[in-house]
Amino acid sequence: MSKKTLPHSFHWWQFRKIILRSVGAFGLAFCGSSKAAEPAGPTRLKILHHAIVTDTIPDAQSPCGLARDPADDSLVLGFQDKGDVVAGTITHFVRSRDEGRTWSRPFASYRHPDKTVGAAVGFTQIGPEQTVAVIMEITHTDVSVEGFKAPRKSRTLFARFDPHTAAITPIATLPQPAETLVGAMPQNLIRLRNGDLLLPAYLTPMDWAHPNPEIDYGSGLFRSRDGGKTWSPFQKIFGPHPSQSNVFYNESVIFEKADGTLVAFARYDNDTPPRDRRMGKVISRDGGQTWSAVVESDLPAICPALCRLDNGHYLMFAGALDEPIPRTCMLYHSTDGEKFTKLGAPFYSRTGGQPFNTATGGSQMLLPLGNNRFVLAFYAGDRDLPGRDKTYIDSNLVELQP
């Protein structure tokens, strides 16, 4: 695994009528391990180190989990070897014992035994000793790499996850209407102060040509009030776009502010120029029972991952649509969780610091290490790589500075 240290600072499915063809599948990190006081005022991003996680697994993409192993304090990262959870997708798990400076080869992998099923495992740490996973199983009518274009349906499982062995223990199957597809965001699963678990997700028809008029498709959440043993039916929380009737919100992040307010951001895909395609934002002040109308945020971005810092500020890692190369991974900072400003992009290890193309930004992770330092994991493309999508997994060790 190649690596390089930087001595200076630097100021990480297309949806429409199919499920997001962005070589990304999944997208709040448990931030309780960041005990040092973060900068109180404006911050800048300093990149301390960058390292390729893997560029030897063809089409490696979709980072889907990043957690600390309580058994030995190492870091565990998950990713897939295909986009869109097509048939035969494998989730690989790798480890770093030096806080993201180097990464092992896969020490475990997960693949569904049925060759017509694509399975993707995403995981998140919701406490120092508790990591959970969500398994999305998609049954395909077309098992080719273009199978995401054909009708397909899914089953979504909630599970315990052991970061030391990557053992997965299913606990519950999430309820969903027949002939539908759920796109879950396991990395953004959160536990509220009252103990409820919220899993951001979106619900679509199995076949867009034959939707069920009685089902309210869209972006929202599943809720568990008993630690994941049972789950409520899907709750749509993103209503219509303020001005565009053809907007369908999909991948989202939900987080709880210090006063109990819930805030959610969601991506959409249509023909709006990328730099004008701002994520929708909704707010709940009653624990997620009711939500505000959608307003446009100030973030033209996709696939957000979010971390609340100990000082009440927030970091978001997403694919920025207003960069010269749209979908460039970008770290954002906010003092209130609603208005975000750019801190900077990570260093793309294989392509001289900048992304080669738009095969990036569709799934990314961040994890605090303490002392204002964070690990970022993301995927990117390079024309010199083998495979269909020519992608690899990258990582950065970064520091926030006043």
C-alpha cells in the first residue's frame, strides 16, 4: 500500500429513474472519541498524510464504514468492489494500526451466496463499545454489471458488527412494502439522546415504470425504539422541492443538535446544473415526529457524512458539485449545523492531489482521532487502473487548525 507524507497544508447511485449510478452505495460518525477541544473560531484544514488504502482490487469504491476496534484500538474500514450493489458485490474490510497512515490487505470479506443477489454491508460506531451494521440485499432481474438499470427489489437487515473479526450478527429485518427498493445510509445511522435509533434511507419502486400509487416514495428514515430489535415502517421526511416538481430526494444525513432539534440534508439528481443543485434541508423540533417543509441549503453537494464535535461545531464530508471537477470530495465546517463553509479537499494520492474525473464523492467517511485530528476515507478514479470503473480507495490524516 503506497503512502506519502505532506509537509504543508492544503486550503473527499445516478438516481433519476434508476438507483444512483455514482459508484457509491451508502454515506454521522460516532465522534465521542474526539476528546480534545476543537478550535473555537474559524478553522483551516491541514493535511498531515495521505495513503492509498487499496488500488489492487479492481473497481474498489464506496467506503461504507469506518470504526475503531475497542479490542486493539486499530481502525477498520469497509468498502465494496462494485458500484450500485450489483449482483456479486463483495464488501471488503481492512485495518490500520497507525491511525490511517498505512492499511492492511482485506482481513475479511462479505458476499451473498446467491449469485443473483448483490449485498452491501455498511457499519457505524454508535458508542465506544458498540458498532452496528446494515446489510442491503438486492435481488436482480439482470445479473450483469448493468443490472442496476433493470427492475430489482431489496431486503434490509440490521445487525451487530464486530470490528475485530468483521463478524455480522443479524438482529432484525426492516419492514418495507412489497416490490420496493430501499437505499439505506448505514454510516449515518444515529442514536438520539432518548435512545431511539434513526436510519436515513430512501424508498423507490422496484420498477419505475410501474410504481404503486399507494406508496409514498422518497427520502426519510426508519426508527427503532428498542435498540434495533424492531423497526417502524418507513417515514418520508423530505416533501416536495420548493420550486421543482421533478426533484426526488435520496441519500441523506440526519443529526441531533444540542437543543434536541433534528436537522436533515438530502441529495437530489436532475438536470439542474451541478453547482446550483443544493441539498434540501428539513428540521424537526419534536424528535422527528413531524418535519418542516423543504428549503434549499447552501450546499451544492451529494452523499453527506457528518460529525458533531465536542465544542458543538460540525464537520461534513461530501461530494462538492461546485468544484471545477464536480463531486470533488470536500470537508465543510459549521458552527450551528445548518450553514456550512468549505475547509478544503483531501489530497488524491494517485493523481497529484486533484481528482482525475467525477468518479468520486459518491461515498466517504470521517472519524475523529482526538487532538483535532481526523481520518478521511474516500474513493476516486485513475485512468491507469484496471477494471470497468477504474477506481481505488484513498485516505487522508488531517488536522483542524485555528
